[in-house]
Amino acid sequence: MKTILSISIAVCVQINFCAQTVSTFAGNGGYGATNGSVTTATFRNPVGVAVASNGDVYVADNTNHRIRKISGGIVTTFAGNDVAGSNDGPAVSSTFNYPTDLAFDSNGNLIVADRENNKIRKIAPDGTVSTLAGTGAIGSADGNASTATFYQPYGIAIDANDNIFIADSANNKIRKISNTGVVSTFAGTGFSGLANGAGNVAAFSAPVKIAFDTAGNLYVTDYNNNKIRKITPAAVVSTFAGATQGFLDGPSTTAKFDQPVGICVDTSGNVYVSDAGNSKIRKITQAGMVSTIAGTTQGFLDGHASVAKFYRPYDIEFDNNGNFLIADNLNQRIRGMGTSSLSTANVLANSSVKIYPNPFTDEVNISIENSEKAELEILDMNGKLVSKKSLNEKKNVVNTSGLNSGLYLFKINNSGKISIIKGIKK
């Protein structure tokens, strides 16, 4: 399930950028399907992200027709392959057709919006793929999941009772699959337009992603209308933010978005949007104020949120530590954002200090030129100190058997010269 997590947000300065850092979580920017270390793996237009209860990250790797898994600093293919199709069965032989979003239910099943197959698929924890709803034919028929039809389903959100909600984009509807397997229309007439009110008279224009708040309200990125819509549990639709297409912060009634896609909500009711056309991350408070929290011009740049660059970010979710994960679609990367997120590039790297092998297992070598004494601190991905020791040789062997798999920072103080190098424990 896309769980709503508590997030601690620092007081922001007037230009609305919090003290957050944007980093590359996985992907080297290449266009491909390479598995392996997060620093060498490649993606093709990642569009959706979901986080498992154990912290593993799953990605809807759209043009690769795959579901990818990121665990312990390693990227693998969880299900699907490069061939577009709709085969159910074992993950290794299953096929998808441009999957766009994914979310976990309470039983650990991964629910996938399989856009071009016009189906909702399910991947069990053991990797077995099945069709949860949809015949594959284009349509908007409600009823039993095995006979219901969809038209380019795009976004998924799951409520506390395991009811699945779908942004059925080309049908301009929000659909619901009950936990008993019955498909119904929750909101939307089916005609492209803009109308608020009861669900059966409300209109959308290509709704793409959806997310719940803690009160059960559903928020929708209404792509062609360049607005954020809100649907109450009673299926009453209103416009939460957005005026005309463009870029403008300020009150929600005058703020402007450009093709908003990804959306998530924190426990305080703040709504976060990956504003794809503006290549920015936006925040909307419940008081109705819109601000930009990350992103400048279109491009690629890690660093402080006030200077970082994205290229059509398509999804935004919280990880299990309250940091953001962003599917940066045209940068072919998964980005992280938070006060402690780590880059997969070396930070403050010093050519005189090396760690190897990297990724490592139970020990790592640290080589320090022109020194026989230095101090080592190993920090986890939240910036917490997990190990500290003195290095007394030019070549040191450090025992890392006590570290869990994941990303770490090796901070070496060599006579006052600080080097920080990213390391990956397999």
C-alpha cells in the first residue's frame, strides 16, 4: 500500500525552499535495462514508484515493460521483460505493456496499472503475476472484475480496507475495485471536461495519479486541466489547486501548474505534486498555499533543492524514513529528496582516498595516500553514525560484516582534509 508517513519539515525561508537535498537514488542516466548496482543500472522512462514495508523500492519502468526492484543498493527485474505483452504466471515469463503505477495492498501484493493492456495486474510476494481486473478490451464497463473494462488506467491508490482506486485516464474517470472484486465508477462522467460536484456529474480530463490523505479524501492530478482535484469519501469533487496552465506559486485559486503527474500527501494534509511540465516539485498546504520546494529549470542536477534540476518528474512518494522518492522520467533516474538523502555519486571525493571493492560485502579496503593516520566515520543513509575507527595505515582493511545491506557514506578525516565517499553494502 502507498502508506502515508509522518514527515518532519523544517521551517522554510521565504523563497519556499526547505533545507533539503536532491540526490540520485538509482540510475546513471543511460537509456536501457541494465541491472546491477544503483550507480550502473539504467531505466527507460520510469513513471511510478512504490515502497515495500521493508524499505525495498519498486519502479514501474514504463518503456522497458518491467517492474524493477531496488534493494540493498542493487537494481533487479522483479517482473516482466522487454517484450510488451500480457502473460500471467511466474515473474520471469510474465509480460506487461507500458506499466505506469504500482501500490502495495495489506497482504504485500503489488498492484500494477498496466496501461496499454487496459488491465490491473497483481504480483504476489513470490512473484506470481495475475490479472486482477480488466479483460484487455478498451471500454468502461463496470461489474465483476473479470468482465470489467478500462481505457489506459494510469494511477493507483489503495485505501485502508484494500479497496483499489484507479485513475482511468482515457476514460476520464476514477474507478474503484472493491475488496470483493467488483468494479464501479467512483467519479467522472467519462467525458473530458472540468466540472465539480457529485461524482456522477463531475468531469476530468486525463486524470493520471491519485493519493489518499488520512481522512480518506482522494487527490487527483488532472493532467489536461492542469489542476489538482479533491474527492471526498462521499465522492464529491472539487478543485483543490490550479488555475490556468503555467507556473505560479501563491494561493491555490491563482496558482498555476503545467501537466501535473505524481502526487502524495503527508499526515498533516500537505499535498506534494511532481509538476512534470514545469520540472518542479510543488507543495500545497491545507490552507491553500502553493509553493515550489525543489527544481529550477529543466535538466539534471543533484544538490540543494534550491538549485536541483529535474526533467519531467512523473511520480513522487515517501520512503519509509519520510524522505521523497521521485521517478525522474526523462532523466532516466530515481531521485531522492530529504534532509539526509544520499547521492549515488561520490561526495567531496578526494583522489588520494579510495575504497574498494565497491559494492562490498563483509570488508572494505580504504587506501589513503601520503598518510598513516586518519579517522573514519561510517554514516547510514539517514546520516546516523554507525561506526567509527582510526585508520593507521596507508592501506586499511575495515570489517563491515555488522552493516546491513544498503547505502553508506564513508567520511575520512585525513589531517583536517575531509573526504566523503558513497559505499554500497551488498
